[in-house]
Amino acid sequence: MSKVIMIQGTMSNAGKSLLAAGLCRIFKQDGYRVAPFKSQNMALNSFITKDGFEMGRAQVVQARAAGIEPSVYMNPILLKPVSDMGSQVIVNGKPVSNMPARKYFAYKKQLIPDIIHAFKKLEEQADIIVIEGAGSPAEINLKADDIVNMGLAKLVGAPVLLAGDIDRGGVFAQLLGTLMLLEPDEKELVKGLIINKFRGDKTILDPGIVMLEERGHVPVAGVIPYMKVAIEEEDSLSEKLEHSQKGLIDLAVIRLPRMSNYTDFDVFEQLPGVSVRYVHNVRELETPDCICLPGSKNTVGDLLWMRQSGIEAAVKKLSKTTPVIGICGGFQMLGEVILDPFCVEQGMDAQGMGLLPIKTTLTKEKTRLQVSGMIENLSGIWSCLNGSPYEGYEIHMGKSTAVNATSSKEKKVGQSQKQPSSDLPTVVCSENGMVCGSYVHGLFDEGDLAWKLVKMLADKKNVTLEALQSGFDYKKFQESQYDLLADTIRQHMDMDFVYSILREAKI
């Protein structure tokens, strides 16, 4: 039977996801079969498994760190916010419905059998299961119906490591306050504390650690330094969204209110001389070398936000001379019109930006599939991508078609290998060859597609990126980052202690 360990945090963004990924890697390196698990995740960055199910990307990262194929059993419940008061509820990889927060709160206990089923499926495959909690276990208004923190820990007998974020200040209050708000049986499950994201001389911290252990009656298992690893982070809390420094090649990603799957642009951050800025007003946009419209969980709403903020007008003006690319929801926005006959989003139709010859109808059924192929026959500046293989996935509520297919051919709409979800090419280009769009997430993660795009931008700008080389392997780079993460945690975590609490796990 699997052994289990759980990482909980004193707050959101305490570093739970990275710590869990690091432990997955360490256990893999030590010869164990390991799998990640998070019963309920709230995220707009999601992934489609090989069998067509949707799950949070944090568990995908952890699965890759563990060296295994992502499975929906690792994240049976996914909440994708569609507004400040409601989310799309996805159970076992399939959307159930959109629910207001209060309705979901009353509903979620019905999902415990699904959680148990998923967990038991992982038990069949793994020696060790690394569980990630959500937010804080000390949310006293949520504890009675908890299915993701202490409620889950008690359900599966998981020993808990509680992590606090010292970089945001008040870490001793975070940890002691959390312990104080736990019930006796919950506190009994907390076997160790982690001080995460530490910068500076640890010896200065030592007196505080002694006092923390004396008052909390729980040992400190590790003081983990602030890690600069290039590993995907959770949604809107990511620090990189605040990055504003420009590189020689400047990519501006429009920071939509319901932006999703912006991990599509992570690969560009690893190319020397390239900056990726997330902008949410016209002033920040300025004159980038390329404009990127990411996915959205509320395409019409985010399009209207762009229109009201003036960003749409700025993008349309710049698109005459500046390359623009839209992925998924961003792709839909670039078209002529978005229709919503089934009230999937706003319940209203909206004129698109008119930069691509497509129209989109939002549908009740969500497209969920992995895709692959070869990009071919693109025109204009995007012809640099021709002949490139790609892999990725589609996940969208809507179907797009060409506006006047005959005239589109005459306008040399970019063509590539077609996908099962659409009659459109994989990448669609505008008449002037400056704008393109696609439904494929992860389009630039494979091969040298990212390098080709950046080289095109550098040539267009007439600049030389000395360190830019063909053949950058993003997946190989990611593997090196998982190893770096594991090495850092090994150095600063008492792994003998971690293994000792694993042996004591009641499961």
C-alpha cells in the first residue's frame, strides 16, 4: 500500500506546488514510484491528458517531476473561475456546470467518493503519493466541509508538512497562528514545519526557529531558500506577471482579467535577450516587437474589457506593422464575431477585433484533446514557422469557422495540418500576414518553433541576439529545472526526517 505525505501552506502562494514537485522528484531519484495528488484545485491554467480529460497544470508539473504521465486521478476536482463569485466545476476531467460559490460550497461534499476513487487509483500505481493542499487549513469558515486540507489529510491518514512564506513577512505568526487555529486531531497530523523562500544568513534566523519549535511543539523540517527555478507557477499569484523589464526582443502578453493558460509563453522567457511582459493597460503596452493574446475563461467579457480599456484599439493600430498572435480565447477575439446562442458566457454576441477571417460560436460542449502535426503553407512573416512539427492540446468552449471560405483562400489564409476539432488550419493568418491565431496550447513548446519566432522578430528589428541558437530543447531544460529544485530541497530539508514520517503514515 502507498505511503503518503501532504504539503499544506499557511496561505496561498506559500510555495506548496513547488515543494510538492520537488519531493516528487526526490522520491523518483531515490527509486520510488511516486504520484502527485490534489483533490481540489482552483486554476485557470489547465491541461488535457492523453485520454482527453482536463486537470490543473500544477499537478501536471508534479507528474513530470515524478517522471510519469499526467492523469486526471491526480486532480479529480478542478475549479475554473468565470467571475468573482462563480466557477466552472470540472469533475474527473469533465465540466459539470458553472456554479456560484455558495452553490458549490453546498455541493462539494458529494464529491468525496470521486476523491477517494481517484486516490485509490493512484495507490495502485505508486509507492508514495505526495498530496498538495490548497490555501490554508486555518480558514475556520471552511473547515466543516473541507475536502482539500485537513479534511483530506484525516480521510487518507496523511502526515502533514506545513509551509510558511518568509519572503512575505510574518512567517512565525503564520505558522504559530495556523497551528493555534487547528483542532487537536488536526494539529496531531502536522509533523513538521517548513520556512520557505528564505533570503539571507540562516544563522540570524536560528533563535526564531528555536522559539517556534518551543511554542508550536512541532519541529522545523527545513528552511528552504528563495529558489530561482524556471518552473510553472500557479495562475494570478505568479510574480512574473509583474515583470516589466524589456529585452532586445520584447513580447507583450495582454493580461486579461480571466486570462488562462498563459504558460503558453513560458518558453520564450528562457531564450536569451527575450522579455515577456504582462500588460493590463495601454500605457504599459507601448511598442513591443510582438503582441500575444492568451487564452481566456470568459472570452467575450475579456474582449469587452479590452475594448473599454482602449487596449483593443491600440492592438489594432499596432497590428499593421507589429506581429500579433492569439491562442485559444485570444484567437477567438481576433476574429470577426463571437456568437453566444446558448448563454455559455455573457449570453450576448460580440463583434471581434476583425483581424482574422474567422467567426466563432460558443458551444455547450467543451473541446478537450491532444493534437500534433506539421505547420505548413503560412504566408507573410509567419512563413518562418513552415515545416515545423508541433504538439499541444486544445481546450475551448466554441467552434470557429472561416468567414467566406472561398474569399479566404483568395486572401491566402495561412494553412497547416487540420485538427479534429475544426475545419480551420492549425494556424490562421491575416491578409496582411501580420496577425495569426491558433487553438493549440503549448504550440511553441516543441522543437525550435519558439526559436524560429524570436529569430524572425530579431531579423525584422535588425538586431542580433548573440546567444540565440537553434536547437533549444524546452523539455530538456524543464527536466534540468526539476533536478535543480530537488537538489536545493535535499540540501535544505531534513530528508531523513521526511522519510521517518512517511514510515509512520497510517495508511
